[in-house]
Amino acid sequence: MVTVTAVRGDITRQRVDAIVNAANNAMRGGGGVDGAIHRAGGRAILDDCIARFPDGLRTGDAGWTTAGDLPATWVIHTVGPNYAAGERDRGLLESCYRRALEVADQIGARSVSFPLISAGVYAWPLNDAIDAAVTTIAKTPTRVEEVVVVSFSEDTHRRVQPQVHRLFPPA
Ligand code: ADP
């Protein structure tokens, strides 16, 4: 049974088996959380991206690399739909969470931290991005035991926490 909690913080500092990256199709680094992960994790993450994803990654899909110098063991990269560019199929956003959990099962990660995929530069409306995250994590069968939804800002965290508590009441 998975436990889900919400925290405010920097995902690069999370001590979990795997952190999830909101990457882009090219898989060569970018802005936002992607930039923060590549900066903090070092060159090893980019080298692994180049080796494992020579053609990048499709929107809604996920795959893993080393976490380089980060405290986590793996980075699970997923590509959210770019709402700002007209990609507005919520199924693609849900697929990111589902595929990331499938990849976690594949590599044996038991604790996983997620950022709010597509909720930054890709501009998915925040409340719906939170709902997609929490409901998809709730309905995806997985061997992951601990999921942490990490919000960078206090304001976002204040909106995430009640939605997490609604589906995963604290003990
Ligand atoms: P996208 O392009 O998928 O929208 P962004 O990186 O722009 O991805 O934003 C996704 C979410 O990650 C946003 O809510 C943003 O505030 C948040 N974020 C940015 N940096 C970090 C970080 N270091 N740790 C956790 N969340 C972060």
C-alpha cells in the first residue's frame, strides 16, 4: 500500500530512491526543475540521457537515468504535455505519473518524489495539475511504498496538501 505525503522543498535535496524530472522531448536538460536536477546532479545525468535516449522521449512517457551526485539513486524523467503550446490532453499528463511509477517498479525504487509535472513553464492550470497528480498516483497499482509530492513554493504546497490529504488521509 502506497503512502503519499506533500512537502515544500527542492526536489534535488530529497533522500529517496528516485526523484522524477519534468523533462522535455529532447532529454538534454532545460529550465525549471529539469535545469535544477541537471545542475545539482552533474554531467553524469546528461551523459546517461544521451546514451539511453538518443532520440529523446515522447510526451507522456518516462525513462530512468543515474542521479549522478544527487542523494537519490535514480532520476526518472518524464515529459509532460506543454499546455502553453496547445497540448491539453489530460490523458498525457496522467500517463506521466503512471509511466513514472511503472519505471520505478522496473528499477525497484520503493520511495519516489514527484514535482508537479507541466505546472511550471508548460503552464498546466495548477489545480488540475494537482488533481491529475494525486488521482493518478492513487489509482496506479505499484510496488512503490512511499510517494512524496514536492512543491517548490509555499503557495503551491498550500494547494497540494489538502488534495493529498483528501485521498491519503494522514494516520
Ligand atoms: P514543466 O515544463 O513541466 O512545466 P517546470 O520545471 O517549469 O516544468 O515546473 C514544474 C513544477 O516544478 C513547477 O511547479 C515548478 O515550480 C516546480 N519546480 C521548479 N524547480 C523545482 C525544484 N528544484 N524542486 C521542486 N519543484 C520545482
